[in-house]
Amino acid sequence: MAASMESQSDDVNKLQALISLIDEPDTASFAKVREQIFNIGIPAVPFLENAWENTFDSGIQQRIEDIIHNIQFNQLHFDLVKWAGSKNIDLLEGYILFTKYLYPSLNVARIRDQILRLRKDIWIELNENLTPLEKIKVVNHIFYDHYKFSLPDKQEADPKYLFINNLLDSSTGYSISIGILYTILAQSLGIPLFGILLPGERYFMAWIEPDLSLNVKVKFCINPENRGGVFTKEELVLLMRKLRLPAQEDYFIPLKPIATIDKMFEILSYLFIASGDNSRIDEISRLREAFSEF
């Protein structure tokens, strides 16, 4: 135990010594320092943040910020690969990782507590004797009437409406954000809802149950934009045809969690471009590469 504590102390001393060299004026020497800190990874972040707070040199602060960002980005990419390759892939975990791109210090415990509280409020109103439509009516009541989840008042290209922390805190988000949260809650309650993507990037939820031939059967679909409005598959097909949109059967195949989170990154990239910020596009593309093998 004593040897272990000494080892940890040595590691801390080494890290602090490296951090003290961040002001190194020689570019090549600084590059070596930066690489060694980067190799330490996430454990270095609190020490770097402390160093940032204790200097007023904007140049050093910028160097520290860049190192922290690169460490956190590398960890996020690793976590996304691990998540995508997991056997029991969890949509909520994927949504949390997506949110960590812009909010790396996200309070994950708080997010899970907020969702558990919302789930409990829905669960109290549910019972096994309710029909599928009655269950959706209960979810809609709690979700839209009690918690008041809704779209932004103005149609604006703002990435903040995609992230789960902002959605839970403000009850405001884009339809896909609201739909993914709705899907997560429903599935946690044993309700067989799955995300589907209709033309125009419209995220709907479909109540899908296997039939006797083990094929998927869409009982009905739910529109998160329309306060959980329920439509039959036939009604949606007819609407698509009226709008001269392709009414392909593929649209009603449930989205896998990886495809859902990948679509979120795609939309995020679009929103950054639309808001005039192109600086993150390459990073987002690199993060999406985490799904390429799955």
C-alpha cells in the first residue's frame, strides 16, 4: 500500500513538473512536454484546470485549453468506439457521449437522476391493463403536459437544442432530441417504441412488435413534434405520396442506436456550418469514424 501511494505521489510530481514547463518558449521542447501530458490522459485534466486558474498569461491559458481539449476529444473517441462495439448497446449512453463532445465535464449522474425522475412519474400512471394507445396517452400527458417538452419558439440553427443536458434543463429541443429522449423513456418502461427516420430527416417513433413470422410489425407511429400525435403507417405513407416523397418500406425499419447517434453528429455538423462555425467540422467527422466498423 505504501509503495502504491509513493508511486501515485511520484506520478503527481512528474505531472506537475511537466505542467510547469507549459510556458516553454522553444516550440520543439514544448511539443515534447505537450505529448507527455497528453499521454497521461484524463487524470491530467484537473491539474491542468488548476494551472489555468492560477495563471493570468493568456498564451499559457490557450496552451492549457488546447491540451485539455485534445485529451478529452481523444477520450471521447475511445469511448464512442467502445460504446459502438458493446454487446448490449444503450441509446442513453450514446446520447450522453454525444453531449460530452460540447460538454466534456457533463454531470452524468445528474442527467441520469433527471431521467429516472421523469421515468418514475410516467411509471406511476401506467398499468398492464392499458392498451398501447392508452399507454402512449399517459406518456404524452407526463412528457408534454407536465414536463412541457416543446420545440424552440423560433426556428433557428442552434446546436444547443440537440444536447440532452439542455433538453432536460429547459424542456426545449429539436424534434429529434425530444424523440430520442421519448424513445429512451418508453423503452426503459418496456414500451416497444423505436426511432425511425422519415424523409426530410423527420424523426418519428414507431410502436413495433414482432408478428407470428418474427417480422417486425408497425402498430402505429408517433410524431414528437406534434405533442406525441399518433399516426398509422398507412396515414404516413399516404401523406408522403401526397407530398411526392418516396414512401419506401425502409423508412419504417427501426434505427439502431449507432445510426441514431451518428445522425445526431451529422445534424450537429450541419448546425455548426449554418451558424457560421466551421471550426468543429473535421472533429465531428473524426468522431463519426468511431462507428465505421460497426
